[in-house]
Amino acid sequence: QVQLVESGGGLVQPGGSLRLSCEASRSILSFNVMGWYRQAPGKQRELVAAITSGGTTTYTDSVKGRFTISRDNAKNTVYLQMNSLKPEDTAVYYCNGGTTWGSYWGQGTQVTVSS
């Protein structure tokens, strides 16, 4: 019964910033990897950024240099700091946690980048 709850989405102008949060119902260090995915209308869900329990991070090329994934272990929370947002970043963003037992998803939070 793992639960992930995202927050922080909203409407932002191009070039603006948002910080997404994903709070887990247990220690995020119990996940082998946590990641942020996004899905835009008519497109496949794609991995945006991920962080392992050891702190190693990875990013899809389109967000590298603009997005940063981080965590606060004491708060059981992983963040996605999104800077220099572009209209093509518009999507529903989902938090995912992977363990040996399975993969778990949050409910998603909408990010809309528009002037």
C-alpha cells in the first residue's frame, strides 16, 4: 500500500519556474529509484528525470540543464525543480517509485506553460 502524492503543478508563463513535489507514504530511500514522468495529450509517457536511492540522477535530453531532481529524505519527498519552462513542457507530470516488489505511481499534477 505505497502511496505517492504529487503537488505543485499549475499555469506558468514561458521562461517561468515551478517546483513539483512528490511525498511518499514511506521512506523514499526504500525505493531503488524514484522518477518524474510526463505525458502530454496524444503523446507517450516519457521519463523526465530520475534519482536512485544512492543519489545518482539522470535526465532526458530535452530538460537537461533546465530541470533538477532532488530529495528531502527526512520529509519523504522528491522534488522536480523546473526552470526556463517551455510550452512543450506542458503535460501531466507523474511521480514514480520503483522497488523490487513493483512500481508505484502518483495521481499526476498538471503543468501548463502558456503566455
